[in-house]
Amino acid sequence: MAKLTREDIGQAFRDHGPFIGRVILRLMGDGPHVDDLVQETFVVAYQKRDNFEGRSSLRTWLYGIASNLCLRKRRTLKRFSNFKARLEQELPPPSIQPDASLEQKTAIASVHQALTKLNFKQREVFILFELEELEGKEIAAMLGIAEGTVWTRLHKARKVFEAAMKRQVQREGAA
């Protein structure tokens, strides 16, 4: 069979475009991507027209192209969906009210300021236990100290932290 020409692809679009469109619609669901995939099917057909050997019907060959494009689109959408889900888990939800965001930033700043009141060894244990939620044994192993020392440092750190936060709240209330 002779190679497909530019005109043959144009005629193929007129003859088989509606069929390809329906198939893509049923495979992928309704949306603007359907027209994009139909168009891409015929662009690929034009680019690969020399590969059409006539062993199958033109309609079958076009369907194969459309099917492969749909599979690729589905994989892309799945990767995007997975990426979006991971990103949403990592990022805090956006605050609806601007003043809530300001309050949150103020609270975070207060906590950081209170943490600076702790000596480094107390801060280290406090952060690992309270914020990172590690177990006492795990903290002891990480820091190379006895587990009893972890609990002693944590107890002292909590007292200093609580006192620092109370002072900050009092200052903010007075302001």
C-alpha cells in the first residue's frame, strides 16, 4: 500500500474523527482534554504516516494511536494526582482568614522565643519529645545519655518553657 499523504490524514480526520472522539470520551470521561487528545491523535498520525503499512485498517491504526495517548494521559494525571496529594500533606492548609494567619505566626514566634529560654540540652530533649514525638528510649539512644537523664531534662525544660510562655502571654495581654 502507498504511504499516507497529508490529504489522506485530512480525509481520515473527516471519516474517523467522530469515532476517535467518542472512544476517547468514553475512555477518559468528558472534558476539554477530549478535543486535545483527538487533535493529538491526528497530529501523531500525520507525523507517523510513513509507518502505516496497511496491515490493519486505518481506523484500527488511528484507534491504536488514540489508545496509547489516553494511557499516557492517564499515567500523567495519576502522577500529578499523587504529587498533589503528597504536596497537600506536606503543606499546612491555607488559612481562610488573614487574621488567623497572623495569629498563627504570632503563636509560632512566641513558641520559638520561649524555646530560646531553654539551655541547649533541655531544648534538644524538649523538641525531640514534644514536637517530634519520639520515645524516651529513642531520644536517649540518639543523644547518648541515660533515659533517666532524658526525663530529668524534659521535666526542667517543661517548667522553663511554661514560665516563658506565661510571661509572654502576660506581656501580650498588657500590650
